[in-house]
Amino acid sequence: MANPTVEKLKSFGLRFADKAAVALTAVLCLVFVFLALNKETIETTPDELNRIAQSAQQNINQPQDEKTILERIEQDGMDLKESFGAAIAAREKTKVDVRQFSLARSFVKAEPGAGLIRDSVKDQLLAPYDLVATAGRGGIPFAARDSAGNLLPPDPEEQKRQLSGMYGMMGEGSGMYGGMMGAGGTAKKNVRQEQLTKRQEQVASAREKAAIAGGVTVPAEEEEESTSMLVDFKTEVRGQRWVAIVGLLNNKQFRERYARALKISEDSPESHPDYKRIEMERQAFNPVTGDWSDWTLVDPEELERRSADIAFEEEKTFEMTPDAVRLPPIVDFLPYLVSGYWSGVHHGQLIPPEKLRELFAEEEDQGANNMAMMGMMGMGSSMMGMEGMEGMMSGSRGMMGSGMMGSGMMGSDMDEMAMMGMGMGMGMGMGRAAGTGPEYMTDEEIIMVRGLDYTVQPDTTYRYRLRVVVANPNYNRDDVAHGVDNTSREFAGPWSEPTEAVKVPADVSIYVMNPARGSAYSEDTVSFDVVAWNPDTGALAVSNFPTAPGQFVGHPKSVLVPEEGEDEPKNQLIPFQSRELVVDTVGSQRPVQNLSAGGRPLTGTFEIPAVVTVLRPDGTIALHSQAVDATDDQLAFMKESYNLSISPELNKKARGNNMGMMGMMSGMMGGMPGS
């Protein structure tokens, strides 16, 4: 039972506790007000503040007696007569560099309103567009190395033979070392010599700067010796496959986005993106499952390794597009081809109209323009378009072991222009002074990107996508908005749309052309064109083989092939065997029946297009159709390449016209893969 007293207190508290609290608060408020009113007012007049400040100043400036100071020091425990000097001497031995303790960044940050705060450009990057992928094959000269990785010296006897050949073709009085290129000569750059020269220039520049800083007069440079010499390393030709991907990039829109993000004018050099490189990803098609693989990055280190020892690159005049639309970081250079031809390496939308008109002019008007149109395709071993003359290489960098002509045809002025290479001479603001913009920039609205994938496998279908990598303009800067990345050195842009599928041909490829005719005719026999490519030298050969069910397509056969250093092709036994077995065929010549004209029956035959089933070496079944194979652009290009390589007269008269036009169409419409 509850206590009555407790119940009464509970009832009283519930009824009057809040009223008691309010009353107590009011009483305390009145007490505090009363006490405040009775306190004396603090005097804080300006005169009083001035008096206090003067008193403090006098205390600071008051002279201190020396004895008083010494007594105070001794009171603190220091013996000035014995230990003071030793302590000072000990501290002298320990010197501290205050720069070790300096702050990497100031504590002061730019505040909004104090200046323009930069935004990030990471989300402003653009992807390349209008991509075209083209497969190709050819022979490329490489610098030869021994097992230890050292460059092999050139063969002296081979050099003498080459030099003798040059004099024989040009004549001793032709001005070989006097700056005369010779009509139709295509200059090439010795990449390794260019790199060596660049390094020597850097070392010389550093030495001169050090001399000036030390107050020493810089000695005058010695007169540059003639660069007419043979290459100082042995070269060897190797077969190389590739896929070339070209596309467009909107440089104008890039600059506009940069200017908005960085709060600068579009006319400022800083609005130019600092393009660093392009990155490529690819997918491979599985013909068994019909699926594409996952996207895989093309290893840039592997690409660098495979291209590091390329001995020569195509001359700058080989390019069909203006210099200003090709920035070296995002346009891969083109190696010089001993055999084979470049195709699809120039974007048709960027070729000047006058050059297009020149390429597509009437045949009779193209005779004088042969050399201008040779720039679309690489030069073969005996295909320079001038009788008795082979390819020349720029910069007087000498001759290759393959028997091609040395480069002593160019004078010092031409050599200097060639040595500018891809990193210089790009026009439109290239090589600006530090702090005014990136090293490579251009005012062109649309520029080209070009990547070369040397890691492709034969008989494989790929598709590609590209992206551009740029330097971070806000790297290590403080005047950026909150959250802006200023620690990353580079940014990668978005990936482009995938290219159309591109197939790298097998080393031995077969194409159904038509039902067999003539002496090879039988009801189930079909005619195949077989293309054989030598991966050791890059040479190409094409031949025709009638084949019936139960037979393998192709067999070793002696055909004409180009011989390096020779004007005339030679017969060689080429392994055309494809190891593909014909299982069944459809298509033949059929007589015309039950048809008449004017009441008279028609006689003759008509052709049913061939369709062939073959068993491949991997056990899969493949279907070949005349309607597809006989009209294949890739086959047409390879056959034309082969015909030019074995026909000296055709090479001399029509190489520039025919191959230039074929390559032009490939670059503009995504056409034909290379040989």
C-alpha cells in the first residue's frame, strides 16, 4: 500500500513544481540586475588607452644594465666564464640547412574572389572518331644485333658494293654529295642516327650552359663535317604484320573545353592540350563460337620493343596530309618498307583538295605527277619509279644492307630539314618556348590520330578502339577548385567507338575465283587464287590452283618474285600449300536449255558461281563463296602489289598512278588491307 505522505508530495509536485521553478528564476534575475546596477563603471576612454600604450612602449625601449643581464643569466645556472664559449663552439660545428625544413606548399590558399579558380579537364576530354582500321604486311629493315644485344657492324664489302652501285646508277659527276636528290628519289631518315645526334646536341648544350654560369667563355663550335656516310650498323630485313588505325580528333573543341575549365582565353597557348600518346584496345573474333573476346589493351611496352630497332622511316614528304594535322605523340611514324606497301595510313578527310584532284586526275594528266602520288604507298625493293634508281634515304645516312641506295644525295640544307623529323617542323606553333604551351600543338580544328599495332596474329579478325592520353594541366598547382585532381600527371580520355572488323591475312590465304575453265575444267573443279607471304622477308607471291574435292588447295610452285638489289624478278620455289582440304564444291559451266530467241533455240553455257566447303588444319569447316572472295578488296590489293613487284616496266610507268590511287581509296573509305 502506498505511503500517504509520498502520494501527497507527488500530487503537490505535479501541480506546483513548474510554477516554483518560474518563480525562482524570476527572483534570481532580479537579484543579478540589482547587483549589476550597483557595480562601478569601467573607464575605457581613448586617452586612457593611449596612456597604457605609451607606458608599455617605454618599458620595451628602456635600456637594460649589462650587469643586471649577466646576473640574471648566472641565476639561471649558466657559467659565462667557463662553459659559455665551449657551448657556442660546439653549436658552430652543427650547421643546419633551413631549406631542409621548408614547406613544400604554402599554407596560403587562393580564396574565391581573389583570382580565377581552375576546374578539372578530366571530364572535358574527347574521343577520336571516324576510325578506319587496315591490315598490312611487308618487309622492314631493322638494325641487326648480336646475342648480347649489341649492334652489329656493317659488312665492309657490302658497303663497297652498294657505294659502287650508287656511282654506277647516278654517275660520278651527278652531284651525289652536292644536295641533288635526283628525280623520283624518296628520302628516308636513319632513326638511330637521328637519336644519336639529338643526344649529342643535348650534351653539348648542357656543357655550354655550365661554362657560361662559371664565367668561362664558350668556345666556338667546330664546323660540322659532311654527313655523307654509310650507316654505322648492319641492317636486316624482317617480315612484319600490322594493323593501322587512323581517325580524327576535334582539336578546336578540345581547346574550347580547356579554356572554359582553366579560366583562360582560347587564344592562350595553355589552352592547347598536351597530347602524350594514344592507347589502343582490341577484340579478337572467335569463328567457332561467333563471339568477340573482351577488350584488351595493346601493350605499349611491347610495341616500343618491336619498333625500337627499326632502321629507317618514311620521309616526311611521304605523308599525304598537312604537317599541322599530325602531332607526333598521337601519330605513329611509318617505317620504311623494303617490300609491301602502306595502305590506309592517311585519313582521306584531311588530305588537301589540290592533292585529291591530283590523285584523281585523268590518266593522261598523271604522267608528270607520278612521284607526288607515290606517297600513298611504301617503296618496294626495286620500285622507285625511275629507271635504274632505287630508294634513297635522307640525311646522307647511307645505305641499307638490302642493296637499296644510300642517302648521300641530299645537301646539308635538306639534311637539316630531314633531321627535324617528327618532333619538329610541324608548323602551327610547334616547339614553343617553355611555359607558353606544350611542345607539340597546332591551330588546326581537326587533327589526325594514327596507331600501328605490330602484335597482331595471322588469320585473325580484330576490331579496335582508341583513346587519347593528355598531361594534367593542373598538376602540382594550388589555384584549383576544391576536389580537383592536381596530383595525377596524366589523364586518359574516353574510348572511341569500335572500328569495323579487320582481318589479318593468313601467311597462306586462299580465295575462290570461279569454276575451273579450259584444260583444267571438270564438273566439280574450282579455281583458287593462293597468296603466300614470307614472314622472314615480307615478300609476297600470288598464283592460281584448280582444285577438286579430296585435294589440298595449293602446293609448292616456282613463280617470279622480286630480288632485292635486282631490276628483274627471279623464279623461286614458293610454298603455296595451304593445308586446307576441299570437301565439296558447287558451281560449274552449265549448257543453256529450253531457251530460244526469235524461234531459234539458244546454244552455249552459263556459269554457276562457285561455293566451296573446306576442312581447315584446326579441324573446323569453312565456306568460301566466289561472290565474296573474287571481289575481295584485300585480294585485289595483294594481287596488284605482286604484279607491280615483278613487272619492272609497270613499276616504272604506272606504280605512282595505280598504287597511289588504291591507297587513296583505302584511306578514304576504310578499304583494302595491305599486302
